[in-house]
Amino acid sequence: MTIRVWDYLTEYGAEEADLLDAVRTVFASGQLVLGPAVEGFERAFADFHGVRHAVGVDNGTNAVELALRSAGVGPGDEVVTVSNTAAPTVVAIDAIGAVPVFVDVRDDDTYLMDVAQVRDAITPRTRAVLPVHLYGQCVEMEPLTTLAAEAGIAVVEDCAQAHAARHHGRLAGTFGRTAAYSFYPTKVLGAYGDGGAVLTDDDEAAARTRRLRYYGMERTYYVVERPALNSRLDAVQAEILRRKLGRLDDYVAARREVARRYDEALAGTDLVLPAVAPGNEHSYYLYVVRHPERDLVLKHLAERGIALTVSYPWPVHTMSGFAHLGVPRGSLPVTEAAAEEIFSLPMYPHLSPEIQDTVIENLLDVLRDL
Ligand SMILES: *Cc1c(COP(=O)(O)O)cnc(C)c1O
């Protein structure tokens, strides 16, 4: 049996009765699109964060697009973000016809946006800054929100990896004008299929997001004001997510325990372990380590039946699909160097100590024999 970075079947085994009951509830409700399941999850997700609005959408990529558009970003506007993210962060900017502008990340093993570089990246065309709370911990938000307020630009948070992460006690997703979530199955709060949400305290941004996900209509009027998308959260996924939201704190606690065991077992090796930035409570979407012989380590582990992955092997600015941005290799040195050396260890709430110990033992063996 191959050991993988992520697996949901143990969780499914433990929660099957509740999950299938969620499916039955929606099928028997008489309302298959939007309706009480979606509204119920939206209310619960907003309340969890202590904000006024959550709008369920069909996936995290469209959540980023709608969060940006609802915050006022349009064609030709510049959006400051990072290149070491899931490509959809940048695909969403591109889908609007907006222009991504990249800053580098901090050289402190957190791989988070270097907020000190944002000021120089702002031009008269900048409309928003899009921090990515990468791997489950928050970008330094106080200087960023202050800077954005001074510059008159919106902060839009990409929270796809940071459900329930806290920064100086405050939840991710509560700092920006809007925030985007993905509920892709691997995420800290994962659906059994696709899903996403936009979170906001701003009534107008929430109303705009609701129009944008519904063809550009106010639901009751059947009139398109400005053509938009169909980007609704599926009702079955919403009901599953509402139930799983009640277990989110337990999932995060389990992820932290997995991280603690790795921290303890791998201290003193040649691996660079993930750093937690000051003030952060990490949700550990991923446990990312670093080694100069990364490719060799992964090859030896694969031979032992442990298939690890790299998030992400290619910074977005080096991808052929973004060559038109004209951002040369070498321009984001910390991002580019990290991409050569990082890799992810198995991380999910139901990872058993036995499987984790197998990973640790094999990894220690491989490192010793390099
Ligand atoms: C997963 C992810 C997305 C995209 O979410 P999907 O639901 O897969 O569309 C966007 N941004 C980040 C940082 C992600 O990790």
C-alpha cells in the first residue's frame, strides 16, 4: 500500500453515517439548488468567523475571482500577490483581466508574503493586495492592512489553505474587505467534491458576490444587471460542509498533533522544519519541509512506497501560461530557491500514528544514507 500525503477514506469510514444522512436530507428536502442547505451553511460559516456574510460558491478559484470583483477589481487593475501559491490564485486574477504583480516571500522558513515588499509594488493602477495564507498560517496582517488603507487599495485574503488559522487571536478571513475559501476535499475544511465561499463584513460586497454567482441577477427579479457567472455552491456539499464545520476545531487539533509529532521526531536532522510566524496559530493544511537534496529524498522514499508531493514545484511566474507577464526568472529569489527544495509530508486529521511513524522512520533512514 502506497502512503500518500493526503487520504480521506479513514475520515469517510468514521463519518459515513452523518455524511450519507446529509445527502439524504438534501435529496428529500424538495430544494436541490441553493435553499436551506446553502443558507444554513452560509449562516454557520459567517457565525464561526463572527462576520456578517458568507456566500457559498462552486469552488475556491471562483471564490478568489468573486472576492476580488466584489472588492472592486476589474480589467486592467493590478493585484499584488505572491508567486508561490496554488496556480488558481493567479488564474482567478487573470480571469478578471486584471494583472498579477508578484512580491517575494520572507526568508524565514514560513514561505509567507514579505509584506515589506508590498509598498514598492504598488502603482497608480493597483486596486488590491491578495495575501495567501499559505500552508495554514497567516501573512502578517497588521502592517498589510495599514499599508493598504494608506494606499486606498482593498485587502482580499486567499484563505483556501487557512480555515480556522488565527493571527494574534483573530481568525483568518476577518482582516480583508473580502476573503476567499476553497472546500476542495484536501483542504482543512473539505467537501466531498468542489466548493468555495466568499466571506465579508461588507453588505455591498456580499450583495455583489450573490449577484455575480447567480448570472448577475438579483434572485427575485429575474433581471440581469451585468452578465456574470453561474457559481453557486451545491446544496449537497453545503449540507456536508455545515456538518463538518462543527468538527473543524477537532480536525485542526488533530493536524496540530500530527505537526507536533513531526517537529519532535525530525528535530536535529538536516531537514528545515516549518516555522510558525509570531502571533500565528497554524492550521497545518500542509507540513512542508526543506532539504537541498529534495529530489533524491523523494525518489528514495517513493522506492519505499511513500509518495510525497511538492506544493509547489513551479512558481507561477515561471509557468508558460504566465510568460506574457514578463516576470523573469531570478526576480523572486527566495520563492525560486524554496521551490527547488521543499516537499510535503503526509498531513490529514485521521493520519494514524502508525502510518506517521512509518513515514518518519523511512525518512530518517533515507536522510542517513544520502
Ligand atoms: C486550493 C486553492 C485554490 C483553489 O481552490 P479550488 O477549490 O481548487 O478552485 C486557490 N488558492 C489557494 C491558495 C488554494 O490552495
